[in-house]
Amino acid sequence: MMKSFNIPLVFHPIYSQLDLPERHRFPIDKYRTIYERLLAEGVPHSVFHQPKTLDAGSASPLIDASYVEALVSNSLDRKQMRRIGFPWSEQLVKRTFTAVGGTLLTAELALAHGIAINLTGGYHHAFADFGSGFCMINDLYLAANRMLEHDDINRVLIFDCDVHQGDGTAALAEHRDDIITVSLHCEKNFPYRKQVSNMDFGLDNHLDDDEYLQTVEQALHLALSCYDVDAVIYDAGVDIHQYDDLGHLNITTQGVYQRDKLVFDACVSRQLPIAAVIGGGYQRDIAALADVHLQLFKAAHDVTLSNRD
């Protein structure tokens, strides 16, 4: 039970409000299920914050204005929409920009409170001028830029542990020295054409907990030692899980918890604000998938409790 949970969480019902074709690969119901499970675990309503829908025009100049306009007006061609993986609808556009607004709010709350978590986010396959892999607007990149608007934030680390490389994020931040991108991903998995992050850790298929957690710890140490960062954005994708349909790794639920705890511990011990998003996860059993995603919240809760004591 997490009745003492006091970390700001960001959620909007629209996260799970999207009609998709039957047997569509994207688990749209998981966001609502995670929210309901958190309430059932004793997380108080008072910690939840509801984001506003980001005005599409405000995404540029960071995102190509003509691409944003084409996305909003349903002017992308079939090939472009097929690459995204969703059928176009006005609800899809509204959900997209509300999810991005959620990650921006999470970034602001993290700066104010030390830790904050968005119950969606991690749309890291979105590039400046096209979408891919269920991602249309790169919330991680926009959130890093939002953090950099604050006078005391000069460099942000995007630490991406989704099983798929954060290719869009890497490309967007390629020529930036104030946004550091680190990706730990299954090497033989989507996207098949990788981009170059500041640090890339390509993982072998069927990797187990021990070796994976060692790599996470090493990656964290290297990133935080080599780069003088003032804040962290963490993509806590659970498609690394042994039962994930799209992952190819062999990480247990306990391994996911230990990974998330490692990341929170590293940031809290250094007094680095951390904004986390839940990232990918593709088990068709939504209840089982929610169990794995809940490890992020449990890890954050446990780290804050131990540091309070």
C-alpha cells in the first residue's frame, strides 16, 4: 500500500481514450489501468495533476512547423501515417498534444518537487519532421527544452531505458551540448536504423537481470560523471520485460523495479530533479502489463521514503 505516496503524478483520461482497430498492437487501455491500480494501492487523489493540451503551434520551432500542420490537418500521406502506426483522427491529435502537455507539466513538477511521473510519455521515435513507431511529437525533447528555460538548469540528461533506441530524441539533440542523450536498448530490435546518442548501450537478446542492472548502473555512473547535468528525464519503458511481446530481453518484474530504483537513487542522492515517463510496454494482458509499470511508482515511493528517514 502507498498511502504515504506524495510524489506528483500527471494523468488525463484522454491518455486511454482512443478508438483503435481490433487487435491493434498499441495497448491504449494501460494508462487508465495504471491510474486505477495506483488509487487501489492507496495513492491519494491529491497527488494527481491534470495537464492541459499543448497548443500545436507552440511545438515549433523545436518541431518542424509544416509537419505539425500536416499532422493536425490530416494532410500526412498514407506512408507517413503507416510509419506512425495509428489511423488519423481528431482524437488522436488531441490525445497526442495532451500527452506532450503531460510530460511538460511533469518536467515543471520535477523541478519544483524533485521527482514527478507522467502516466504516459516516452514518444522517442518522433523526429523533427516525421513520426514513427506510435510516436508523433517527441515529448522528451520538448520537456528537456522546457527545463532549460529555467535559469538554474543549464544541461539536461535524457536517460532512456525503453527497449527500443530513442532514435528521434538522439537526432533532435544531435547538435546540442545542453541536452545529453543516453539510450540502453536491445540492439537487434526496432528501429533497425539507429541514430547516434551521446551514449548508446546496445544490449544482446535474452539479456537477464544481473547483466542488465550492471549495464544500467555503469551507464548512469558514466553519464553523471562525464556530463555536468542539472536535471534528468527518465524514460522507464518496461518493454524490456521477459513477457513483453516486442522486447526480446529477459528482465523480470523485480529487475524492472531494481532498475527504476537505481535511477531514482542516483538522482536523489545527487539532488538532481527527475521527471519520469512510463514509456513502452506491449503485453496484451493489460493487468499484467500494469503490474510491471507499477514498479516505477513503487521504486520512486521507496526511494523517497528511505531518503526521508
